[in-house]
Amino acid sequence: MRYNFDTFYEERFSSIIDAQKYLFKVTLFNPEGDEVTVTKKEVKELKLVDNIRDPWVRGTIALDNTEAALERFVTDPAERELRPEITPLKGYTYRGDGRDFIRIEIIPVNDGPLSEFTNDDRNFKTTFGLRYIFSIKQGGNSTIDGTECKVFSIGDVDEEVLKEKKAFFSTGKLDSPEGVEVTQANNENRYATTGASIKAILTDALGTNIIDEPQFESGASKLFYSSPINNTAHDDLNYLLSRHVSDNSSNDFSFLKKSNYSGEYSLQSAKDLFGRALQKTRNVGGELFVENFTITGIGDRDSSVIEPSKKAPSGALEFGTKGDVLNYKFFDTDGEQYKKDIKTQVVNSYDFKNKQFNIEIKESTAPAVRDKFSDIYVAPLKGDNNKPYPNLPLTNLQKENQTFEPIFCEYGESPEIRKSYGVNKLLKSSLFSNMAIEIVIKGQLFRKTGTFFSVDRQGSYIENQYDSKVLGIYFLTEVEHQFIGETEYMQRIVGIKTNHFNNPNFNESTF
């Protein structure tokens, strides 16, 4: 079930939400051909959550179901007798087996009749639109503002298919030497890259033309893998993703994501994303930088106060009332989680080919990973004198490897895959255990995970360590869309910050 359908621009699906005109269309359908299409007025609540660590969007939707109208409404037989040319309407029959689907289309449009719009401008819709097919996971009844509603928990239909379907996958199908039968090839000749394997599982399970080829890397990690009998395609996918190592120069980890509009999949490294946050030599936002949020606070109006350094890129866009910060919360690193996650990784393995045990620690010590973290996730960003400082303080226990975690890797012959167990595991922990901010604002569909935004302060103030850590560029890791009632669209976004603008001068000579 792919996204090869056209959007039909009918005026009844137009809706004004926070002074912006949208096409807002929700269609409930099933394999029997039942189809009920509703407008924004009937959608009492819609919440969708997009997280960078999850390829798929999930959420809940509440539909007006006064007097069970969704399932009870049918065309009056008397009207059909008087007007035989009309298409009879039939209420929706809820199956409850995961084969009830909801198609959601939300596209911002300019003023004017919807009939004037077409499906030609794919780039605009991919950037600013949202189009998804969900599977109904659970259904229930509730009352919202006095209206009887049917409330559905929804998940991406691709994910549900992958969780049910057996892939019976083997890397041997992908890259056997020419003229050699797969059954006769040795294990080494059945190897394939993890990226190619992930792509094959997706296309075998979901169909062709679902890969964003320019944004889908092959990876440096190669392995021989065959699906265990109990595994679903979803299990296989998770296994390969956890061992995927990017083929860029840093060999870091990557994110698998599905486009919010086209339904195409990308696989991009964290380094590649951070490298497109800022054009550092020009001090302007990069390809993935979206906007700046200005927060207010007590400023010093004394003219003798030196104007503080701007923490946002020069000329960063702001979107008026749609960019006004209604509420925000800043989160320092969690001490308990930090101690648990930020420790040297000792990777043990056995190389069957060379018949030797490996114990690797050099690249995955806490100090070595901090240096790498700084190079690829901090240095590309903005800081005082172009030198942002990583937020990864280390104690003597961490620096001297007195706190460590031993881990066994079953791929002793592959130095690339071993990185996913050691250095990349610690890199990922260092990123997701870091400082964060949660912002509540009016909604805009172009805000997506995997992009960047900045936070800066209005007015003059004396430079201080609080603003050094709070203000600056963030990596957007979660977006929650909240459509409430007929006219309200709110968003909750979460961003991770990897650096201080100035050196915080942490004392690391401590136990």
C-alpha cells in the first residue's frame, strides 16, 4: 500500500487553522471497499508524534461519532428509489484486525478555490505537506467537549506490515560472486552491506519505488545474515540497523526515516546531518537549518553593557506569531543516566578466520569518543570565536577507564561492525544523554526531525554560563503535532544540544 495516489482538491476539505488555509482530509477505509471521508470539522483531535529514533510516525485521532454515525450511516432506500443515479452510501464496518486504515492528508494552500491546485509541485508538498497511511491499532469510545467520539490509536501501516511479515531474508541473495551458486558460496562470499540489506528487506516487504536513493547509504559494515525462523521483517530490520556503520570518514551511526509526504525511506548518518546544520565560514544556516526561536528575559538596558554574541546563525528565519515561544523547558543532562551511559566500552570478540581473540578499547574509551563527538557533532556548530565546547565532562574514573562496560561482539572478523558495539554505541549515548529543550509553539508542518533550529535571547545581557548552554543550535529529535478542535494547531518540539557556546571550564580532576 503505497503513496501513489493523487490528492483531490475539493472545497469541502478546506479549513482555516490559525489563520492558514489547509487542505485537511481524513479517509477511513478497509479491504471491503468501505470508505468514509471526513473533514476537519469531524476531526475533534489529532496527535501525531515523529521521533528521530523511530522511522515511523504514530499517534491518536478522535472522530465525531455522534449516535455511532460512522458505522450506522447509510443512504435512505426511499431516496435511492427516487434518485437511482446517486451512489449509495454505506456506513463503515470496523474489522478490528489491523486492516482498518486511515489516510491523512494535510497540505497548506494559498487563498483561492482549492480546485485551482494540482499535484504537480512535489517539492513544495514534500517540504510543507503531510500525507500518511495509518493502520488502526486500537479503537475506543470517548466524549470530547460533549461530543461522542471514536478514538483510534494509529501506527504507520508499513511498520505493521513489517511486524507481521516474515522476510526469509539472506544476504547471500544480494552479493554472491558471478557464476557461484548461493548454496555453494562460503560465508565470506555471502556478505552484503547492512545498508543494502536494509533496503532489500524494505522493498521485498513493502514494494518497489520506496527508497530515496540519493539519501540512502550502503554503509561500511558487511555481514552474512539469514533470518531466524521466529523473526519478522521488523526484527531483521532492527538487527541490521543496530549493526549498521556509516560509510563516511567517521564511520558513525545512522538514522532510518520515512518521509512524511512521499513515503520514501532514507538512511543518513548523524555526521552527515550535523554537517548540514551551519555554513560555518559564512555564519549562516545550512541546508538543514530551519528557523530561530527568540526567548525573552530580563535584559540589561545599560548602554555600557557589551552586546552579547549572537548564538543563532546570521539571518536566521523567524516566522512571526507561528514562531513565538509559548512555553519552554530546558533539561540539563540526567546525572544517573549520564553515569550509566558515558563509560568506556570494552569490545570482546573472536575472529574465526584468523583464529584469534580480540579485545578492543583504544577507539571506544570515554576520552577518545569525546574527541570524536566534538569533531563531528560539535565543531560544525557555532561557538565563541568559532570554537563551541562539547558538553561531555569526564571524571578521573572515566578518563582512566576505571568505569567501563564489557560487551561481546559476534562479528570478530569485521572491524567495522565492532564499531557499532563500541565507539558508535558510546557516540549515540553521548548524543541522546545530552542537554535538551522542549518548546511549545503554534504548528508548522515543515518542522521535521533530523533538522536544526536555534534559540536566542532578545535584548542586551551580560554573557553568562546559563545562556552559553541554553542558547545556540539544537538538533530536532521529536515533533508532536496537535490539531485540537476546528482551528487550533499546536506543536511540541524537542531538540538536543551538544555544546556550550563558551568553555564552561569544568573541573575534571575529580574522582
